[in-house]
Amino acid sequence: MKQTSLAVGRKSLFICLLSGLFFAPLLARAAEPASAPASASRYSIEDFFQNPKFTKATLSPDGSSLALLISDNQDRLMLAVMDLATLVPKVLVHYKDADIQSYHWVNSNRLVYDLTDRKIGVGDTHTAPGLFAINKDGSQARQLVERSTAFVRSASIAKIQPWNTFFSDVNHAENSDEIFVIQVTNPYRNERHSYNLIRLNTVTAQATSVNRPGEVNKWLIDKQGVPRVAVTFDKNLEAVHYKDPVSDSWNKLIEFDRHMGAGFTPLFLAPDGTLLVTAHNGQDIRSVYRYDIQKKQMDAAPLVTLKGYDFSGSVIFNMQQNKLLGVDYETDAEGTFWLDPAMQKIQQKIDATLPGTVNRISVAEKNTTDVVLVQSFSDIDPGAWYLYHLKTETLDKLGAVRPNIKAADMAYKDAVKYTARDGLSIPAYLTLPKGKNKNLPMVVLVHGGPYMRGSRCTILGVTWLCRTGTRI
């Protein structure tokens, strides 16, 4: 069989900060040989623990712009936007005393973001993330959620939602300025939380509460911007409700004991009414199934199942094509199961050009361009971000996550299993210092929980510890 090769674009776009506020792309050949690896002894602790230079990139819904989360020269995370027609980026939001924690495209012109402070410990954090909105040209900036956790609120900020309000989803309707936020109903109690859902206009700050079928701990918004599925709880019982589009009333699909492994968790609702859920369905692991809302019945065979692993991932859906393209997942490593043959071919071409890394492809939700976004990374490489042009089959490198870290100097992380006293197998990751594998001390890093897991992607704290000659 003839192997298809993928050309690499001549120009590589590296983001460089100027005066901590503005940056410009520098152009270089993407295909030129990499420089020799830096000596591991020359790394500083800051190389491993400071904010990444390039944290995140996201295409706008129409694919015309790119939002970027990058660090300034004072190690603060900023929000920037790049016009893909000109490939000229600009800083949109920058704080001297805070970091951008996360952001979301509201539509192709407007974004929301929240804040944190990565220079202080978790126990020293006394403010909430808040929520703010801004157009991609910097206009119509507005605070939507307050950061102070004080009980007393000024009348002058009556339109600002209280601190216990957090982003949930966008309204996927065309050009909508609305988002959905959740408010924790019992934020000061050490108990299972329920959430009120609010429709919030990011321009006017007008808020409208959504009718809920009980104590809700999970909401699902359909692609028309309608809260369509809700999961409620009452002690040990959970129930999944569906809002009928004809009667506009909540109907209970199923009720089950959440501790007994029965029932299902809603994952995604397609415009045609197809509900994807995760469930055990009589098996040892959770898989993705189709659920027929009218028949209140789950398919017997899973749509996606991961041998030896409960499903953990998300759905890739393109609204312009009105099509489910694929499913991102994580087992001992990350990957994508493409349902769309065209996307599978694109994945194969990119993988052939960027071997040895996981290459996650992102498409614009309402794509009208010939560009997709690629995040490339591995257990030894913090990674880089690229633009892939479908027509020319070329890659433009946007920037590296941690430019000072060289993959050749890092320690590999292997997936291993060991047997517990009850005979069950426990999966784990083992990282060995480069060039050493015998008679080494060991440090066991236990992640948080419950219902959490570790990841194979680069965790530079582990690599730093390995430099001391320790197994992790």
C-alpha cells in the first residue's frame, strides 16, 4: 500500500512577548533540524514548575480566530486572540496580580473567562474565580460574576451574579450572546451539591433561571441552546430527566440507586435527539451507549468501549455538518476514535508527520474554514500547538508549551499493573530516571479522589523528582 506523506509548512509561528504586553510571530522553517538537547543538569526548577509559555488554544466557532492562553515575562497567564486570516495575534486580557484560569468562546466574536492566582497556595486563596466577558477586539468588557465571597453585596453591582456562580456551557444557537451558568445552592455545607441553572446574557447581564425537576447535580444543554437533560438526586437515588420539546415538561427516563452500578450518566445530546450515555450495562467497565429516549431503552452493544478501562472522554460534534465526528478518550494514554472517515485520514496524515506523540485534533464547532487545530504531546514532551491546513496539507507551528524542556532529556512513563491483597489489579504509572533502573529508592505519588485517576501526559514534577535518582 502506498504511504501518504504530509508536507510540513515552511513557516513556524513562535509567540514572543514584547514588554510583557504585546507579542509578534517570528517565522522559521518548521522542518529544520532541532537543536541539540540541553544538558539535564542545566535545567532550573523554574523550567519545571513555572507557568507554561503556551497553555491552551481554541478555535472560534466559525474557525476564523484562535484564542490563546500564554504567559508573560512575569509568569502571568494572559488571554490573546489571533486572526487566522493574518496570523497576527494580540493580547486581549492581562492582569499583573492574577492569571487567566480558563476561557470559552460565547460565539465567534465574544469570549468569557475567569481568574485565579497561580503564585499562591490553594489554602491562601480567598477569592472565587468570578466570570468576565469581552469581545475579541477588546470592546464591551463586562464583569458577570463577583469574586468576593462576602455575604453583603452592593446595590451598584446588583446585576453581577454572586461568587458561587460558575460557567457551565454556551448557548449553541447562532450568534447568541448567552451562556449558561450554575449556582451552587449550598456552597457552605459539606454535602453533595445541587445546582441551579441560569441563562445569562454576557452583554446585558440579564439573568433568567431555568425550571429544574428536583435537586440537580448535572445539566445537559442541547445544540439549540435548550436545557434538555437533568440528573437529580435524593439520598442514594439518582434520576435522569428529559425535557420534552412538545409538552415543554420534564419527564423521568430512569431512576436508580447510584451505589449499585445501575443506571447511566448522560454524555451528549445530538440535534436529532440521539442521547449518548455512559453505563456499565451489566459489564465490569463503563462504555458509551446510545439511548432511545422514546423507548426509554439503551442499546445492547456499546458505541465505544475501552478494554480494561472505564470510559473517560468527550464527544466531537460539528454543527455545520450536523454530524458526530468522533470521541476523545483516555486509557493508559490519550487518543481519538473517529467515526468520520475524512477525519480519520487527517489523523493518519498528522500522525505520520508528528510521530511519537499524541496528536489531538480540534475542529471549529461551526467550521467554515479549512483549518484544524492540533495539540501534540507525550509523556516526555510537554508538547506544542499547530495549525493544520486541509487544502495544502501543511502544518504551522504556533508555539511550544515549555520551550526550555527538551524531550530527549526527560524520563519515560510506563503503564504498569500490580496486584492488591484482594487479588484485583491496580493500574499505575512508573517513571524511571534516564539511564538508571535498578536498586533505586521509590516515591509513591497518590492522586486526589475519589473517582479520579492519574494521566500519562507529561507531569514535570515527576520528571523533576526523577532527576534526583528516584523512581516515581
